[in-house]
Amino acid sequence: MVAQKKRLFLIDGSALAYRAYFAFIRNPLVNSRGENVSTVFGFARTLLHILDEEKPEYLAVIFDTPEPTFRHHLFSEYKATRTEMPEDMQQTLPRIREMLQALNVPLLAMSGFEADDIMGTLARRAEGERVQTVLVTGDKDMMQLVNDHTLIYHPKASGEGVEWIDAAAVVKKLGVRPSQVIDYLALAGDSSDNIPGVPGIGPVTALDLLNKYHDLESVLKHADQIPQKRARTALLAGADSARLSQQLATIHCDVPLSYTLQDLQTTAMDSDQAALFFKEMEIPSLIDRFKTRKPSLQRRYVLLSSRAEFDRFIEVLRQQSYFSFDTETTSEDPLMAELVGLSFSWQEGAAYYVPVKGPSDLTERSNPLDLAYVLSALKPIMMDPKIKKCGHNAKYDMLVLEQAGITVANLACDTMVASYLINPSSHQHNLDAVTLEYLDEKKIATKELIGSGKNQRTMDQVPLNLIAEYACEDADMTWRLANRFVPKLQEMDLHKLFVEVEMPLVHVLMHLEQTGVALDVKYLAAMSAELETELAAIETRIYTLAETKFNINSPKQLAVVLFEQLKLPTSRRTKTGYSTDVSVLEELAKEHPLPAALLEYRQLAKLKSTYVDALPRMINPRTGRLHTSFNQTVAATGRLSSSEPNLQNIPVRTEVGRRIRRAFITADHNHVLLDADYSQIELRIMAHLSGDETLRRSFMQGEDVHTRTASLIFKVEPESVTADMRRKAKEVNFGIMYGMGVYGLAQRLAIPNAEAENFIQAYFLHYPRVQEYMTETVHKARVDGYVTTLLNRRRYLPEIHHENRRMREFAERTAINTPIQGSAADLIKVAMIRIDRLLQKKYRARMILQVHDELIFEVPRDELPEVQELVRREMEHAMTLETPIKVELGVGDNWLEAH
């Protein structure tokens, strides 16, 4: 039997750091000190994945140094076109070094040489010791090192896995063998490193030349014989540039390193040091990775596996005035889940588990109890309004129990919601993360019980003794958290909001999810076919505009078409090449019709796959309806969001978005959909908060506020305002409310900065209290560290003191907008609670969807007049503002008609 080769993993530290930073560029992870920890998190996640899954015998991370290398001495413009590393990313590099030290991972760097040279040297040394090298990088210049002993491991975007690149993959990707990569770059150049190549020779020509002549010297030797005039002239004039580029592209594999392979041997990590580091960085999921399970209290967890034990437990449970509960089930979908067991706690360190489904253990005499018997005993207790209950993500448990015929009464505390109110900017409110953060306890991980991947089992297959400890721990930790969170909420003046709004809302959202909405599946199938035809037409148009066929979904191929073939102005550069994201294409659309066609294709393809094709697959087979999940603990502003599907992302103003809304229908012809939409609610709240008389008066008099703003900034009478003036005024109104500055407004309106500045000055001239409100709010945020909404919801803004100007300005914009957007969230939540209570008492009509400032109801036709009046009244009087609140109602057989 041949022994498996040992492996050396060499990680390009700079490339991985860039990848981690930009993966979170739209939603950076920031800790309570305002420190951007995205790079550390992303870097650690990839590194730990390699250690866990690949288990290399040797490993090192290699970084570039800030000093010039020998390549800079050869060519002063080497890498000169690279954009400067973002300031907040620079600040995290020392943190990455700290992390590597805590993880016992060697970090290598050497002045005068690049990370590529060190990696190449180590790879060739390892080859001599019969060790296989794996280069963790996405750089194409590293492909020159690939051979039978050296592979490339290219981490893809999140969720897309890893690309392994061997010699055959190099040929497939670049069209040349690894031994030809240097000469390919010498001819075609490399824009990411500013290697010039031969001016006039692009990738396609370079491939043709190397396929015919094999190497650079042969190409140059036969330059005068090349039939294509342009290529011949370019090579005769550019021979020196080609040879210089060859030197620049060559990775040196003879760096005088003092390290030996044994120095890079993987060693056990110091879990305590790693946990301390990630705790300081405030990254809960990584703290959890290293923290060892050390229960702080003696635990008494009881598995109730006989009817006699259960009966005694019921007698004790019904005497409690308050307890926590949790369910274990077979599915994450509460409407499809089967109940496996329930756990309860009312004393720290003590909990009980009631199994109703699972394997029997005759040796332990442990058996699941009869489901019907358990439910009949629990029902009067769970439905007793005098007994308080608490849970974590209780909406899920309540939905599961609803399917079993139990409506939970008096939910006094949901610790997930409490955690969210205390720290709404956190991305982690699951029980494991919250327990670790607030109780410093590491819970049993779910995957320890059910595994993962192909071998994953369901909870009803887990032995009762194991699931009992897990379930009891959930109930115990929930009880402990509730006892800590309630005083914390009172201390932060959030308890009223928690008790009067957020907790009642859990019941409302449960009702929405339980009810669901009907879909027109035939209509969606027909629409899918129509969109397929439209996409094919756009694809043909794209190839015509590009004058070549290419993979539309490949950013690299697209970059070649845009910047090398069409010679469009180059965009910002990343480590792996030119960016072709939405913002870049929108800018390029001003120069050429191809980017606009690409944007149209991308949007249409995404809507087709995300909604038109996906919605029918999401229909619940038991109910025949779509049941979206409403998320109460995601948006930092207090807004609700939804998933499976995300309703907020269905475009409102595009034709395709409207067609998708047409698919949301009533269950039958005896019902209609009622759509109730707050009119310009955020602007009305801004008028209330700022106290600006002109803005308030406009709403009091029922004027169109955008027309009024247009008349003021353009200095014309309202009746003389054109549609274009109103459109620009609308952007100004909303832009200023979102803290947008001159540059942002100029970009949004596609106007010069000077014109945008004039608009903003004119706006503040006529609405002076709005400017004062903005200044005062930012100042208060700097002093307090947070901003509040009308119902006192808080959002902390640690970035407002950040050294990085971009981060600081983002925090200032957030400070201006959060009280407005968060108050709008408070308003619609109050309205939802009031309306739901009234509908549940007297009507068959049901609230079925909530999207942005819009509520949608399914209403029996005979109840429509009363329900319309009820909805308008409760929405318009949910809060008292100094500006009138206006609700627009629409009715139809589908969402599009109603809206």
C-alpha cells in the first residue's frame, strides 16, 4: 500500500485578507469599539476550514512586506495602478498577525521579496522532500508553479466551495500549460500587477502565438514572419517590454529562507488564547469554536421517560407562575415539523425533558411518552393566561404547538428578541451565541447530536439521553437569560417597548406565518417561459454588442470583453482583476450600451431564479399556500424583514416586479386582497422630529410634498413644476433624510456636484429646522453613543468615533436616518398589533403580508367595508404625530391590483 503524501499548505495572506475584507464591504462586521473585524473573521473562517477539513501536516501564511522588491527596481511602475489598501483594512492586519500567533500558525515575510517568491521557494523545497504543496491563492501568476507536486486551492465566494487547480485546470482556464504561464503574461501583460506585456497583444493573440511557437523567445525570433500586421508590428516594437514583463512575471524559487519544513509543521492550537483573542474581537461564532464546555453550575437535568414521572412533573409545573419552554422537532420549518419533545425550566441549573418521539432504550428503560397524553396534560397549562412563559425564538415553538392544537398564552419574554433590543447591530442572536456572550457558557452544538452533510440525522433519531441533556440545556439557558435580560431592558429604558410592542408582535407574526398566502402557480409557470424568451433575446443582444460570445456569468471573461476588447474606461481594481459589479456597470453604461444590457440580463435572471421559478417550490404541501418567515431580530433599524422568500427585494417600480406581485392571489373568489400603504411616512416622521414648520404645513395642507420642495428649490410656482423637477425634488427629499451628501446626490441624479450642492443649500434654506435636526442628532449620537426612535428603540453607533472617515460618515448618516426609519418601524408594528387583535376577535379577515410600509390582508367580500375602515383607523392612529398620518388603501384579486 502506497503511503499518502504529506501536504504543505501555503496561504497567500494578502490575497486572503483582501478577499475577506471585500466579502463584507456592503455590510461590515463592526465590534462595540467601532473596529471593523470583517477581515479577521473572513480570514479566520477560511484558515480554520483548511485546518479542519484538509488537516495539512505543514502550513504557513505568507505576507508581502511594505518595502519595494527587486521587481520595483526593474520597473518603477510595477503595481503602480493598484488602489491603496483601505484604511480600516490596514488597521486589521496587525490583528491578523495576533490571531495567527494565538492559533500557532507560522507567519512568513521577507523584505525585498513578494509572498509569491517565498511560496514558490517553499514549494520547490517541499518537492525535494516528497511533500505535496497546496497554494491557497486566486492569483493566476501562481499557476506557473503548478506541477505534479504543486496544486492551487482557490477559495470561492461564500457558499460556492473551493476550486482545485492542477495542470489540466490551468490549460482549461488560461489556454496554456503551467510552463507557459510566464510567457503568456509577458505577452498579454497582467493588469492587476501592472505588468505591461506587449502593447497591442491581447490574451487571444498571446494564446495563438504560444500555441504556434511554444515560448517567448521563439515568438520574438519569428516576429517578422507573423502574418497579422498588427501583431507583427507590436512584437517588433515591443520585444524589450516582453522580456521585461517576463522578468516581472517570473516567481523566484531561490529566496534565501532560513525556515525549514519542520518549522512549518502544524501544531495544536492554544484554545484558551484563541478564545481570548476572538472574545476581544467580539466574534461570537469564533469564540464558540475554541471555548471548552465548562458548566458554571451543578446541573440537574431530568429525562421524564415514564407516565408516572410525567404526571408528577405536571403537578409541579402547574404550580409555577413563570417558566421557560423549548421544543425539539424534525424540521426547521415549523409548519412541517413533527414534535419530538419539550423541555421546561424555572430554576437555574434545573430542567426537564418530555420525549414524545424517538428511539426506545430498553437497557435504560427510556421510552418516548404518548403524544396525545402529553399534549392533553400540557394544554391547559400552556394556554393558561395567568402563567407566564418565556422562550428563545418562541415564534417557532408556538407555531409547532399550534399545529398540535395548543395556543400558547402569556408569552412574557422571548430572549432572542430581548438580545436584539439590547444590541440590534449584532448579527448573532441565536441561543448558542447569546449564551456564550452573556452567560459565558458553551452550549452543546446541534451538529454534535445530528451531525452534518450526508450523515445528518433528525432529532427523532437521537438517543433520548443525549437529546434530553441538549433540550434541558436550551430551556435552562433561556431561563437564565430571561432573568438577566429583563433587568437589563429596564436599565436601558427598553422594557416598555419590549412588553408593549415586541412581545405582542411575536403573536402577530406567528399568525401571519400560519395563515400564508395563495399563489397562482400556472401564472408563474407561464411567466417563467416568457422570461426565458426575454433572457435569450437579451443574451443575443449582448453578444452582438460585444462582437463575441463569452460566459455572461463569468466576471473575468466579462472584464476581458469590457476593458481589453472594447477598451472601456477601467474600473477599480481588485487583487484578482477588474471589478464588474453593479456600480461599475452603471457607470460604464454611460459610455457603451453593453453594460446596460448586462445589468438588464442580471436583474431579469435573478428575479426569475429567486422568485418566478422558486416560489412554486416553496408552497407548503399541507396547506397549498406560501408561508414566508418574518424576521423580528435582523434589521438594526427595527424594521421587519422576511425570508423564504424575501418579499422586500421584489422590485416595486419595475415591470417584472409588478408581474411577480400579480402571482399573489386570494384563496377563492369570495375573498379580495386589501393593501394598506403608509403614504410618505418617513418624510412625515422627519417633519415631526425636526419640527420644521414649512414641511409640517405642507403635510397639514395635504400638499404633494415633492411638488412643494420642487417649487422651493427651483423657484417656480407649484403649478409650474414639471415631472422632471418633481423627480429631482423627490430624490432630494429622500436623499437628505438618508444623510446623503453632495457627491451621493450628484451620482443619484446624474448631475454635476455644483448643481447638487445648490439643491441641498436651497433645501436647507427653505427647511432650516431639518438641518438643525440633523446636526443635533449627530452631536447627540457622539455624546450618547446611540440614537433612539419615538418609542425609545436604541441603535448604538460605535463607528461615530472611528478614525476612518468613511466609517465615521456612514455612522453619521445612520444617526440621522435611524430615528426616522426606526420610528416608522415602531409605527407599523403598533398598527399590526392593534389590527390583529381586532381581527382575531370578530372577523374572518386575516393579515397575510407585511412589506416595507405596507400591510396586505385577505378579506371576505362581505367584511370588506368594515375591515377597510378598521385598518385605516388603526394605522392612522397607531401613534400621535404633529403631522397627519395618511394611509392609502387598494383592493384587488391579486397583490398587483390591490397595490
